[in-house]
Amino acid sequence: MKLISPPRCGGARKITACLRLLGLTIVGAALHASSTTTWEMNSYQDFIHGRFQGISLSRYGRLTLAPKMDAVFSSDQPIVWSVAAAPDGSLYAGTGHRGRLFRIDRTGKSSLVWTAEQSEIFAVAVDAKGVVYAATSPDGKIYRIEGGRASEYFSPQSKYIWCLVAGPDGVLYVGTGDQGKIYRVTGAGKGEVYYATEQAHVMGLALDDQGRLLAGTEPNGILYRISAKDKAFVLYNAALPEMRAISAEPDGSVYAVAMGGSLAKRTQGIPQAGQGAANAPVVAATATSISVIAESAQAGPEIKPQPEQAKQQPVTPPAVTATFAPMVDVSGVEKSAVYKINPDNTVETLWSSKEENVYDLLPWNGQLLFATDANGRVYRLSADRKLSLIAQTNDGEATRLVRDGDSVLAATGNMGRIYKLEDTLETTGSYEAPVHDAGGVALWGRIAWQLDDPGGGSISMRTRTGNSLRPDKTWSDWSAPLTDFSGAKIPSPNARYIQWKAEFAGSQGKTPAVSNVIVAYLPQNNPPVIRNITIGTQLAALGATRQAQPAQTSAYSITVTDTGDAAPATSPGTPTQTASRAASQQINISWQAEDPDGDRLVYSLWFRGEGEHEWKLLRTNLHENAWSVDGDALADGKYFFRVVASDREVNPPGLAQEAELVSSPVLIDNTPPVVTAGTPRQTAGGFEVDFEAVDATSPLRHCEYSVDAGIWVPLEATDGVIDSPREKFVVRLNHLSPGEHLLTLRAVDSANNAGLAKVILR
């Protein structure tokens, strides 16, 4: 089979060309809601997440018709586990979960050869004489099928038999689990342990040109090269748990696939040996916790065996279905990787993915094909390490790739089919792009695409839209075909989500090609959001603070006159110094706001006193998220502050949006309480003095007294709680020393203003 490579797109065919076709100009990476926004798909990574039907994707991000793929066999079974080619050109396929072996002849006619007692046939091999071997699981055996009859050939006494490979000398090698042993079988009932890997499972086997056995294991992801009984060399220890598909090349290099968690996938839903699949309980294998070390490619995972599960009681579950949900999580590292081990034992990572599991690989004409679980995809890795998606079966998983003469066969899971990739191209195909989120209801513009090789056929586009993330029955129908690649008006209803589909039609064995698809739209302008308003205060220097006069010392000036009389003495006096108020309160208003569209916002700030009806503008055209006001500019009382945010500077007047938020009431109190002292009363032990503190704006919060400028002593209100604008206090002083004393009372209100009064005690 010749796999067709579409021509490389010329360097001049860039996304800017399509933009010019649309009449659009991008002036920056961030486009505001007032500007036309574009959804662009122009690279391999953009297109790979869509749905392919008869379409290939080149490494340059070009969509073309794929090689023709015909279903040559449908097993009506959940999955095809293994496929082997016989010398006469026929194929043998082992399936699950009914344990059936099929033969497909050269004409594509299939027949059921044998039904095993066990539920799974994981491995099938055909030797050079055309003898077929099939391995069953769980607790299975190896059967020899010859002349239409099956006979027991060898029992390894293992839970699973994962792989078989037949040597040119007729020797059969068997990879098993859950003891991780490899058996060498030379005849019926004649087998021995060839190598014990000390791993749990042997997942893949292959023979190189020198007759050495290659074995991939789980759960440490080790690839062995076994040259003789009990003699092995570790070629590579991957950072993923399972080393499986292996291919040895004539030049001495080896290709291998490693992946994580697939053992749990394989054993999921497998019936017990000896019971009908429709009513068999599920095998529960001993759990293993695998911690993958991603820092070093050479380091193996840490194995932590868990306690053996309790024996399950037989139950009757519903009919077995093929479920492939992974049970082992290796998040944070690649799910799978493709390696090349060179003849000098150096290792190269050719490809890795955090999204797809690779199940099989096949070297082909200087290139490497591999199959994954992403809708049954088949990829091609060229000699220069460029990746292309050449086919997608849409059957869940592509489990095996097999060489069949000049053709390639792909076996799949979920539908249990075998496909043949032909030399010719599909005549039609389609590609569905992923869903795009416009962020809000959008006004759709035009869709344009770069049409390469128009002589190869025709391409039309369809669109559909909706307001749910996943396309469902609430979405619009696909639109009528759009054929103007320079820019066709999108006819789908305005909505938040959009999807496009390209439909290909080839011409005379050729294919058109599409790249650089652009959808233009005007997003709905969403209003800003103001999250909160915060009011705070700080001290600020007064602009016109009276400066204290410097102190002056008295001096005597003596002048001697010619009369001998002394001049009269003079003095400048000693003026009283004023302890000035050093600072006033600044009221700081700040807020947090954002715009869902990323628009630049402009703010206006307003205030209103309690009981007032109209808002007064403090500041407009603010781009900062804060403003300060002199506290003395607002009289005592409660005030509200309002912030209005607008995106008018980046949107047309008819589309601009704004939002506002009003603060909680803010009490401004610049006036300290008034403290009044009564006449001191002398008692037997000292003095009693009555005080009253009154604040005009806010409740009192604290009161204290000091004697002779000493420490402040807290004082309790006469009613027990200091919580109202007017409070009375009594100071009782005992054991004062004889003489005059200064008593000072300080009352503090809710705004931290302090009122003072003093009394002289004699």
C-alpha cells in the first residue's frame, strides 16, 4: 500500500491572506468587544481535536481526503484483540468478550473457526507452516488449531496469556501474567520457563533478526532482550508502566510503545474462566498502585502492592459490554510514548502524548505507523519525525496494525472490526471542527478558508450554533453549504457557541486541501462588574498648618554711656507656643472592577449624604481604581459613595455598557466629644469627681483618666457600658499625696476623636 502524502503548503499561504480576504485587520493580540474577533484554525494542533471522517491531517495543518479505508471484517464482538496473517494470505482474529477465533480469507469472506471456553483471546500466532495458535484468558491455555480442529497445546498455569510469537524453527514463545514469566514451547505439553522477568506481566514479544527475543513488561515499563534461557539484558526502562508493542528492524534498531494504565483497561469487564460471558462475574485482579517518576526517563515506577482483595461471591451482572475506562491514573506525565532504541542502545523518544494511548505500531516503507485509542486513529511518523493523521476509524480504539502484503490492516475495539487501508483516496469526506466559545451571544460575520489545490475537487462549509457547550437538539441545524472560500456570510443564528464542518469531494483520484479557516464575529458586549468598594482613612499633612514659633531666651544688654549711667534693661518676652494639629484625615475610596470582555474601563465617583436626594460628582474620567478626599471637606454625618464603571472608551455609544455599585453608609466624624467635669467632692480617703461626655455624631467607645500626667486608667460608665453619644462617669481617687494634683479625663468616640477635660484637686 502506498500512503499518499499531500504536498506541503507554500510559505506565502499564511493566515494573513485569509484575513485580507475577509477585509479584517488584526492590530494586536487582545481584541476588545468593539472590534471584530476571529476564531482561527491553522495548525496541526488546532485541527487534531476535531472529528475526521475520511479525512487526513498533514503535519503542516492541511486537511485532505484520506486513503480509502474499507471494513473487511466485522466480528459482531466488542473488540478484536489480536490479528495474525497466515502464509496463504488469510487472517486470523481473536476477539473478546466471547472468546471467538475467526478466519478471513483473501476475498474478505469470514468464518468462525473456534469458540473458546474462556472469554478472551488476547493473542494469536501463525507459524511458517500455517499452524494457528490461540491463547485464552483468564486462567487460560494455548490451543493449536489445524485442519479446522482445536486441541490443547500448552498450559502455562498463569492468570493471563498476553502475547505469542512463533519462531522460524516452530518454537512458540508465550508472554504471561500475573507472574511475568516467558515460556518457550517446543511441542504439545512441552514447555519451560525461558525467562522470569520478576515483573507482573509480559505484555509484548518480538524476535529480532538474530533470533533474540524482545519482551515488554508491566508495571515497570522494562524492555528486555533475551539471548538465551535465563540470560537477558535491559534495553530500556521507560517512565511509563507498560511496555507493549515491539518491532525489531533489520538494521538492529527496535521500536517500542510504552503506555500507562492499560492493564486495567484490558482486564476491565473480562468474565471468569469456564462461565458464559453473558452471565459471568467480572474478574477482580489484585490492585497495584503505580507511582510514575517523570523526572528521569531511565527511572522506573515505584511499585506498592496493595492487600489482596477479599474473594468475591459469584453474582449475576448484566450482559458484558466493552468498557475501557482506565483504572490507573498516571496524570501529570504522558499517557503513552513511542521509542526508538538504536543499535548502539541509545534511546530516542519519537512521539509522546498526554491525551492518547498508543496500542500498536508498524514500520512501513521508511515510516512508522501507530494506532491509538482516540477514535481509532492511525498516525504516520515520517523519517524526519513529522506527524500526520492518515486515518480515523471512529470505532473507539485501534488495537492492532498488521501488514497484509502491500496493504495495512487496522483492528478496532468497541465495534470489533478490521479495516484495510487502500492505495487510493476516499472520494468524499468531512471534518467537524471543535466547538468554539465566543464568550457570549455573538453576531456572526463571515467564514473564510484557504483552498489549496482547487483542481483536486471541491470543498463546502456548513455551520451550526447553539447556547449549550455540547451540540444537542437545542442547536440549530447545519446550514446550507457555503462555497465562497474568500468569505461567506454565516447564516446560523446568533449564539454563544459555533461549529463548522468542511465537506470534501475529490476529483479524478485527487484531493482538495483546506488550511487556515477563519470565523469572524462581533462578541456581545458584556457589562463591567464592580466587585466591591472599600473606604479607609489615613493621616495627611495639612496644606496651611500654622508653624510654631521658635523659643527665644531672655538676654540682658548693658550699655555704658558717657554719663556713666547704666542703660535700662530690655526683654523680648516669652511668647506661648501652640501645639498645632499636625495632620488631617484623608478619606480613601478604592474599588475592584473588571470587564468580562477585557475592555478598558473608565470610572466616575459620586457621593450623597444621608437624607439627601441627589448624587454629587466627586471625580469623572478616572482610570485608576482609587481616589482620596480631604476629610475636612465633608461635614460630620453619614455618606454613601457610588462608583460607575463604563467601557465607553472602547465601544460605540450604542453598544457601550456600564455598571455601578453603592457603598455601605460611611460615618464621617471630625468633631471630638465634649467633656464636662463637675465640682470635686472630697471624701475620707480622697476625691470623687463627676464627668459627662457628649458627642454630636457618633457613640462613645472609650473613656480613661490620668493623674498628674501619669498612666491612663480605663474608666467604666455609670450605666456599665460605653455605647451611646452621651455617657456619665465618676472618678474616685484615694490615697493621694498631700498637695495639688491634676486630674485629666479623655473620652473617645467611634471615629477615634478624643475630647479632654481637666480638674485641679487641692
